Amino acid sequence: MEWHGEASVMRTRRHGENAVILTVLARDAGLVSGVVPGGASAKRAAMLQPGNRISLRWRARLEDQLGTFSAEPARARPGLLNSADALAGINAVTGLLTYALPERDPHPRLTDATEALMDRMDTGDPWAEDYLRWELGLLDELGFGLDLGSCAVTGSRDGLAYVSPRSGRAVSAQAAGDWAPKLLPLPAMLGGRGNGGVADALALTGYFLETRLAELHAGKPLPPSRARLVARLMAAER
């Protein structure tokens, strides 16, 4: 079995004295893992930093084996290491992807969005809202997407103020009535009334990541890297 192409590094784990187990995200193959002989050396470790693009060839005798990578640099993203915010961001992105996605299951749309987000982080331009949209896309890709365009009760697009924790659909203030205390607030950034910035919007996506992805799908807590990023973004908004 053999695969070759470009991909972005998601994580590495030590394997023996000199090797690492590398996990990458490829548009046509999804998450792929394999052993990189000598990957623990200083020179190779710099190439295998999370977020970097690399050119790979993966080989294995059988399809279900871990396999071995040969890797060469394609495009570095040095800006991911030059900023504490960007480093927190890339750790959250790679942590959620390796947590949520099964291996060798392609998600081209999500991969494209991930590449665009990492490019944004690398440049140093503001990317907090891009990250929020990426989390919404992750939920949608996994089958837990939110429907925030119209009221679940009336179908109206006006006066949206809440989100149903059960269905993930928006609800208008008028339709909510006595049920309002049991609903989640819809931040202004996502089309709701009143205020609410990125931190409030991430509280909403975080609720569904916890209750849908973590509890129903993965059966284990979300990676702590997401909570660390959200804390940084909340502090920046104060």
C-alpha cells in the first residue's frame, strides 16, 4: 500500500529513540499516521512542527498497518510559533481535529477551511472570528451543524435571540415566550439581538462540542487546548 502527496502536520509522538509517529491532515486522505525514522532529530523536528506543510510518501505492507513516512519540507508556517496566540490557536485546531476525526476518512471541505485558517494565523492578521467560523464548520462536517438562519418555531428571520439546546436551531424572542430561560443566547456575531462577541459565540459552539461531539460521539472530554485558546480570546476581549 502506498500514498503520496502534501499535507499539514497535526502532531508527533516519540517512537523509540530516534523516530516519531507523525499524524498529518491531507485533503484527499484525511488524517494519516505513520512512523518517520529519524524524526526526533533537531533538523527533522523543526520540519515536523504542527501546521507546517510537508511532502510525504506513505508505505505499508497492508492497508491497516501504521506504515512509514518519508517526508520533505513543502511550506513552513513560522508565524505559528512567533505568537503566543497563534500557538494556542494551532494547538486547539490540531487538538480538535485529531480528537474528532477518524483516520483515513477524507473531509475536503473541512481540510480547505483548516488550511485557510492556519494561513491566517501564520500571517499575524486577526483570526479569532475565522476560528469561530471554523468551529461551526467542524460541527457541520460531523453532522452536528447549527441552523441559525431562521426561527425554528415561526420560520421568521427577524428577532432571533436564542438557540435551542436540543435541536441547535435559532428561536426568535417572540416565539421563545416562557421557554426563554431554558434556551441558549444567540450572540449578535451569529445573528442574534443585542451584544455578544467572539467569546460569547465560542460559548455557544463549545456547548454543542461538549454535548454532541464529546458526550455522544467521542465519549471523552474535549482536548484542553481548546479551553486554553478560549480563555486567551476572552481575555483579549475584556
